[in-house]
Amino acid sequence: MSSPEHVASAVSDPRLVEERRAGILDAAVRLFAEHGYYVTTIQQIARASGVSIGLIYQYFGDKDDILFLSLRRVLDRYETEIPARLEGVGHPVDRLCTAVWAYCAIVDELRQAAVLTYRSTGSLRADRRALIQQAELRTNRLLEGCVRDCVEGGFMRPIDEFLLVYQLVMFCHAWALKHWAMRERFDLAGYVSGGIALLVEPFLTARGRSALAALRRRSRDFSAAPAGAAAV
């Protein structure tokens, strides 16, 4: 029996599989977001992606495969791109704020897919649902590490790292979940800046607030992605 993360394909060329699946997944995410997972059919996905139903089944075994890869693609982006954005960022406050910025930027790019993770994770079969949850926890632990470094460095007062991280994660996801309302008041930079002010700044020590102020100046109050390290 294959592992739950494996999605079999009748096509052996990895490059072709990746290309074909990408187009099909893009169409599926749009349909799942608009109509719901259960209502959307393979026929609709085929029509929206411009391929035949038979071709769909060359790359996916069933609709659960399509949903699983749609959700995993979002979680994989968190796991790869947030650490990449943290490379070369040394100061703990900079790292925490950069991680939040990166998380929000991914959500902004993949808004429909991010909403889908909330609506449809429960529709996956149990073993795959567990994989998605484990991937979420891995990203959370990355953010927890950023918070812990702030506390241990004396830039943030002691706090429940697990609980704060979930507040930050929910904030990032809300950019997609409530985008219809948020877009009337904020652009992405303003949203990130407001979130940092609400969810990070109140817990910073004087040293932490000084580092945040320096980061805001360098990033033009988050109008550009934070970069560089603050002075300790």
C-alpha cells in the first residue's frame, strides 16, 4: 500500500507531471473555492483546466488526490519560502517580523488556496488530513523559534509562545479569509504593519521596541519586505 503523501501518476516524466498537475490544480482550487469541494466534479475541473477527463486520471487517482496536492502546495510554500526569507536575517526581532511578512505575502499570493485549507482540510481522508496538520505544525514551530529567540535575547517579555504563534498564524490567514473587508482599509504592507503593532510590539521590551523602530525605518514601515539586521 502506498504512503498517504504519494499521488500516483500514469505519466513517468517528472517534468511533465509537474507542469500538467500545476495547471489542473490551479483550476481545481478556483472551483473548490467558488463552489466547494463536494459540489465540484472532475468534469468541471477538466473543463476549467482545458483538458479531458481521461487526462485528469493520468495524473491523479481521484478528487482526494487533487485536494491533497492543492493543500500541500500551500503548506510547502510556507515551509520553503519563510526559511528562505530568513536567511541572512540575524536579529531576533527582525526574524520574527520577517517571518510574519513572508507568511502574509504567501497568503496574499495564494488567497483562494489559503481559504481552501480552512474549508476543506476536513474533507481529506484521515491519514492525509494528519499530514496537512503536521505540515502546519512544522511552520508554527519555525515561528515559535523566532518568538523564543526574542524572549531569550531580552527583546520580548516571557510569553506563551504556542498561543502567540497561533494568533500570528490566524492573523496571516485572515488576510485571505476576510480579504473582502481588509482590502477596503489596507494594502498588504499596511496590514502587516498593523498586525505587528497589535500582536508583536506590545510584548517587546525597551530593547525590542528599539529594534522594531529601526526595522520600520529600514523597511519604510513595511512598505518593502523587511531586510537586514537591527543593532543589538
